[in-house]
Amino acid sequence: MKTIRIRTEYKDSKEKLDYFIQNFETEGTPFGDQKRNSLRLFKLKDFQVNIKSFKIPNIVNQIAYKFFRKSKAQRSYEYGLELKKRGIGTPEPIAYYEFKTLFLFKKSYYLSEQVDCDLTYRELTHDFNYPDYDAILRAFTRFTYQLHEKGIKFLDHSPGNTLIKKVADGYEFFLVDLNRMEFKPMSFEDRIKNFDRLTIHKSMVEVMSDEYAKVSGEDYDKIVNIMWDATEAFQAKHHKKQRIKKKLRFWRK
């Protein structure tokens, strides 16, 4: 059983898109981080298609995605369209494909146009001498403020999930890895806590807090305290999870 949804603008390329999916494992150019899910690039007309292949979920989620929940591929596609509708940058959504049995969900794929960027937010966490560093970090903060103003809570707002492209009048930002989002008004505290995954460096938190205070009109001290507390809490939770995983790996040996 197969579910396919292709945007009207790309329907004339359905045969080619079908070919990409059928030959995903053997063709295309591997791209990006391959640890969790596979990414490959395929040439279509005058642009490249970025295809994200989601791994087969565990048995519980195979049942959930079959009967009760939207798949990661479907959510990525629908959230991508919603971001475009709200004027937020993201690679152009093209389609999603799902493969199922009678009772279980199996593979799924999300297709979008490839965006060639100059950097991601991650580079800013490693290279404090990156050209125009302060301006990029502040522009990113204003971009995040716009997300919040438009009722977008990006649950995976982490270093690798914002592509940054230099343009004539500044910088453009594109969200990727879209399957975890909420569209709703956010409280002030929720907005500031949405920065918690982005960095371990207090200097970056201070700059982002300063810029968020300027665009929001809120108090800097209040913002920086909430943002840094949230950052520390996330890091503590993350390291605890890593320690548990390490112990589990040890006992499996």
C-alpha cells in the first residue's frame, strides 16, 4: 500500500519523482548527516531535489503511524506548506511518499527543493571569528522572534536546523527538519525557552537576549535569566540521557 501527495506545481514530474523513490538506495548523491535518517540529492530540471528517507519506526509507532498519527514525512510536508503560507523561509516542499502494509506503517520520504546555504547556526557555535558573526547572530534572533510573532513553535530549534544564506541586504533563514512543530500563540516564557537547544555558550545567550529584548521591548535581565536557566536545564537533561544510553550500551556487551 502506498500514499503519495505531490504539490500541483510538480505533478508534471511525477514519473521522475517516482523513479527517485524507487531507486533511492542506489542513485542520487548522499548528503548531510546520515546517522538517523538518509538524505540524497537528485537532479530535476534546473534544480536539485532533497529527499529525506525516514527509517522504519519501532513496532509501536508502526501501528501509531498507520492508524492514529500523521507520519514524519506527512508532517514535514504540511508544516513546510504552513511555514511558506506564514512567510517563513523553508526549502520548497514538493511531495511525500508513504509505504504501508495492511496493519503497519513502513518507509516514508519527504521531498523538497535543495537550498544551497552559506552556513547553519551550528557554525556560529564553533567559530566565534566567523565573518559578520554578531550581525548574523542578531539577525537569527530577529528571525526567531518573527517565528514567535507568527505563532510558530519550532520544537527542534537546534543548531543544525536553520540554514543561513547571505543575500544583498543581509541574511535569509530557512528551517529544515520540520516534523516537530506547533502552531499556536506562545507565552513570553515559552518564547524564551525556545532558545534552550541552540548553544552551550553564555556569550551567545547574552547576545541573543540583548537582541530579543530590543525587538520585543521586554526586559533584558529577565530574558537572559530565563534563556540561560533553560539552556542549563536542557544541557543537564541531555547529558543525563547520554549517561543512561552509555550504561545501556555497556550492559548489552
